[in-house]
Amino acid sequence: MNILGYMQKVGKALMVPVATLPAAAILMGIGYWLDPVGWGSENILAAFLIKSGGAIIDNMAVLFAVGVAFGLSRDKNGSAALSGFVMFLVVTTLLAPGSVAQLIGVDASEVPPAFGKISNQFIGIIIGIISAEIYNRYSTVELPQALAFFSGKRLVPILTSVAGMALSFVLLYVWPAVYDALIQFGIKLESMGAVGAGLFGFFNRLFLSVGMHHALYPVFWFDVVGINDIPNFLGGAQSIANGTAIPGKTGMYQAGFFPIMMFGLPAAALAMYHCSDAKNKNQVFAIMLAAAMASFFTGITEPLEFSFMFLAPLLYLLHAILTGISLYIAASMEWMAGFGFSAGFVDFVLSSQNPLATQWYMLIVQGLVFGVIYYTVFRFVIIKFNLRTPGRGEDLEAEKETASPEGLSELANNYIEAVGGADNILEVDNCITRLRLTVKDSGVADSDKLKQLGAAGVVPVGKGGLQVIIGLGKVDKVAEQMKKALAS
């Protein structure tokens, strides 16, 4: 399979764990509204909701390991997900600070700080990919009779645990270097003033795609190299008196996020809704509304960003650039506001009374301008390059197929023939609405015949990939019948 085709498979697999994020956004959003001052300390129900949502956000690394392993497995079997979980436990246990201290023979206080951040989405994605590849290759292996119990799917967790040990050995030496490089990168940006703030905003969003922003933002927001932007801002008058905060400067690594999270991203959601296919608008509206409200009110942006991050990487790159520009403008103009949680409306209102919040109201003006920019840019780019954003190019409301097994079998055989025959098909996979085929030559597929069979569209992905849009409820049955036909 070509690299592009494989990356598309990874992107599709990432939607499995991403689907859990809207639940976190709703729970935490309601909780923060119930207790906007105490953040759960003054309201039991708010604490219950915030902790419930936080359980999802705080464990995104393991969700990615499990979800990617499941999503990339050839038959979407639970054993693949279990294997991803097993490997994640092995890696994060072996590379926990206490374990590392024992492995390298040093005191716990001397363990590199990188291992305190080993549980991140980047590591989770790597584990998920490795686990899925092991599952796909070895889940059908038959061992000798004496070891027959461990054949097939039971063998995979054993192999992934061994792979976890091997990966841990590599990361034991590689991960500190990667983490330290990010720290040094942050120190360099800090010396660049407003330009550094803009670059921080750009890389903060860019690194979010693999969870590496957790290694970058502590440099600016907390006391890693002495910047400590969030605590110094929250200290208000006391920080000013202590000389640890300067009005118009402290908060420069926070303020520019407000125009993006309160205005820019919701406007992007509106653009994606308007660009969705007419038959999908009801479903896309519900998804985008929930994500946009979470972004505006609480600053929880993952449900919205992950909805297009892997479907349309170009849009996400533009989003990262615009975020950097926003932070640069706010820092250079000394329009300041800060947050205790994230750059949403609740934190914005609370920070407006802080003496370090200088000309905070101008961030609203900036946000309105960025809202227009986001909507215009997103809508233009989506249409110009025909990008596959949520609800665009897929039938999300197709009725479930009720054909007989015999009819489905015949239909599957017809699809195989139209794609170029069994000899041309290397692998059959599917997502919610489309067949995702790995083929020897996508050029031999008969698009007209595929559409006559009921396909809503045919999308070649290079020479070795082909996507056939069939519809919700029907595609999984056709894919299963195609697999059976090819196997026989």
C-alpha cells in the first residue's frame, strides 16, 4: 500500500477515539457553567460532571492506543483493541519515572522530566499502529498442537507485550532527546517576544495533532524556564507587587487564543456546515453546533479540531497559521486576558476583572474579525479544493439496506467484477459510508458500472487505492460479503 493510502487509513482509525471527545466537551461544559468560579469545588453536581468529562480528556493517550489498534485492524475485532491496551500498559509502566529510575540506576529525582509526560497521544498513536500491524499479521497464525491454545487472536497480546518492551527500550533513549528538544525550542521562542508568542500559537495547534503540545505549552504557561504565564496572570495584583507580572506583557501566551476559540473555530464550524451536502446538513448541524458551543463557552476545541484535522490537513494547517497570527497580534498590541482552564467565554469573563487584563475588550473586536476570516477562508478552501469535511461527499442519512443475503452476495460479486476482478483487489476495508479498497491498479475500475450498482461516487487514491461511496448501513454488509467472496 502507498504511504498516502496508509495515512488515510490511520486518519480513519483516529476517528474511533475522537468520537469520545464530544461527550467530554458536553459534560465539562455544563459543569463549568454550573460552577464558573469554583470549577467544581463549590457545586457537587458540577464536580461530578467535570470529573466525568475529565476522565475522557485525561486518558486520551490510552483511548488513542486502543482506538487506533481497533480501527486499523483488518476485521475490527476487539482482540486488536485489547492488544493495543496491553502494549500501552507495558510501555507506560516501564517508562514511568519510578520504573525508569530503577532501570537506569539513579534516584527518582534524577529521572529526566520527559518520562513524566510519556502518556500522550503521540505515544498512543504509535502503540495503536504497531498493535494493529501485529494483529493483522499474526492473528491467524496456528501454533503446534501443544501450544494450540495460544494460536490466532490469543497470540497477539503476547506479541504486543513483547513489542511494548522493545518500544520502551527505544524510547528510554530517544524520548528524553525529543522532549528536551521541545524545551529548548520553547526557550528560543520565549526570547523572541510577540513573534515568539505567535510561533508558540502556531506550533501549539500543530503539535496538538499528535499530542505533543503537552511537551510545549508547560514551557510558556508554567514554571519550566521561568515564564509561568498562567500562574503569574492569575496572581493579579499580587504578581504585580512581587515583580513576577508586567501589565501588557503577562498573558501574551494566552490572550490570542480567545479570538480563535470563541470566534474563529465556531465560524469554521459554520463554514463546514454550509459546505456539507444538503442530505447531510441535519446531522452535520448537530455535530458542529455541539463542538462550536464547547469551543466558545469552555475553550474545549478537540471535538471541533479533530473533526477536520485528519480529513482535511490543509484546513488544519491554515488553522494553526491563523492561531499564530492571532497570538502575535494580541501580544504586539498588548491586548491581554488569561485563563485558568482554557480560552473560552467563561474564563474570558472571569479574567476581565484581573488588573493584568489590559484592553481585554479589544480581543472581542479581534475575534469578530477572525470569525469572518475563518468562515471565508474555510469555505473558499473547502470548495476550491473539494476537501472532504464532515458530511461532504458522503451519505450520512442513507437508509439501511434490507436486501437478502443472497442479494448482497450477488451485489458484492458485481462490485468485485467492476473493480477489476478478484486479482486486482489486495484488501477490502470500509468506513461508515464507503468501501476503502487496496488494489493493484485503480485505473482498471469501471466507475460507470460501480455507479450503476448503486455507488454514489468513486474516488481513486493514487494507483493503489480506491474508495467507493455506498452509504450508511449498506457498506459494511457489502464489504463483509466481498471479503467472504474473495476468501473463497
